[in-house]
Amino acid sequence: MQTLYDQHQLRATLDEHGICRVYFNNPDQLNALNTTMAAGAVELAQIIETSAARVVVFSGAGRAFSAGGDLNYLIHLSQQPAADSAAAMLKFYRSYLSLFTLPLPTIAHINGPCVGAGFCLALACDLRYAVSGAKIGMNFVRIGLNPGMAAEFWASRDNHVLLREMLLTGAIYSSSDSRMKQLFNQVASPEEIAAAVDAAAQAIAANSPQSLSISLDLLRNPLLSREEIMQREAEGQGKCMSTGEIKESVTAQREGRLYRFQR
């Protein structure tokens, strides 16, 4: 296990399978998102992108995933001119999302409360697993803020009525609520979720990074038409075939061998 990063309230490791685990590391504040961590997110995104990582798993140190934005920072910005606070918030969002929009599959391992901007970051992940009874919500409007961290983008995809309800009411839900099933791949005990996350990460890491990157680019672009998707799929398959790995991997499968795709 290699330590990739351990500063600015973020910690990241990388194992021999190419599984990168990133932890929000501000447990005394329930991993509240602040400017220190935002600066680290930009640095860490660059490190991960040039590493041997094949999949990234996000979680929180201690008992929370993230309690959302640091309220003291928001209060500080409320005393600034509107244009200045708007510019600061946009930089804040972009800093965090640079880490969550890498051209790699991402998994949210929600180990506890996941609220506000913290939940938006979980929604940015490709897969989401949550422990039973975790507090989930986007409570921006309850403190006098319109939602941020691209909240409306996540809610508008597939016309997601539950996310719209969460945005408009600011209510906090339990991950065990039956309606939450549509937001998570699995909700279970901490032990079961840890095992499920590990299994998913290992399965993803064993696949072709190139083919995954092409597929992610399409999955994360909801504005493409069916024809545009098919065109890009065909172009992507052409690139994948040109590497020669498809022949090697098929041969390995037929011979009962494990093929290690190139990063």
C-alpha cells in the first residue's frame, strides 16, 4: 500500500490493484469542506491522474462522510460583496469537483452523515454505497442558501424527483428510507458495505482503463443524443481494437488466464 497524499486534510492511498482510496480527513469537524481541503483537492487530482490508479474510492475519516460546507467559511463570505463571494464559491466548487471528475471510475463509500455539498460530491460519483442509518440530505435552503456544488445538475439528470424534493425541502433523510434505494447501489451494515465497495473496486480495476474512460465520458454527458453516443461508441471501440489488447484478453479468457490491461 502506497501513500499518495497526506496533507490539507486529505489522505490518499494506492494499492497494487490500482485502487486509490481518498479520505476526507477532518473528523473533528465531521469532514466539513473548507478552503484548506479545497486546495488539497486540486493538488491530489493532479497526483491521481498521473498515478497508476484505475478506480477512486471516496470516504470520510471518523464517523462521517462529510457534513457539507464549513459554515464559518460561509458566514465569512456573507460579509463580502456579492460578486466576491460568488467568485470564491465558484472556485471552491471547481476545486472539489476537479477531484471527482477525473477520467477514472469513482465510488462513494458513505460511512456516515453525508449532507449538503458533501452529498453533492457523493452524487458526482459513478457508484454509491451507504451504511444503514446514515443522514442524507441537501439542506442549503434551510440556512438561507440556494444549493451549490452543481446540486441542480445532479437533480435534473433523469428528472430525479426525489433529489428535487431534497433540494426544495432541505429535509434530512435516513439512508435506510425505502426511497433512498434509487440513489444508492447498496445500503447495508458497515461491514457489508465495506465488502461491497472492495468487491466493486476490484472488479473495476481489473477492466481495461481505456474502455472504461471512453464509457465514462459518455455516461457523464447526458446531453448527447442516441446517434451521437453510437458515433462515439464506435470511435472508442476502434481505438480499443487498435491497441491489440482485445486479442490478448480474449485469448487469456479462453485459456483461463487473468489478463492485466495496460494503464
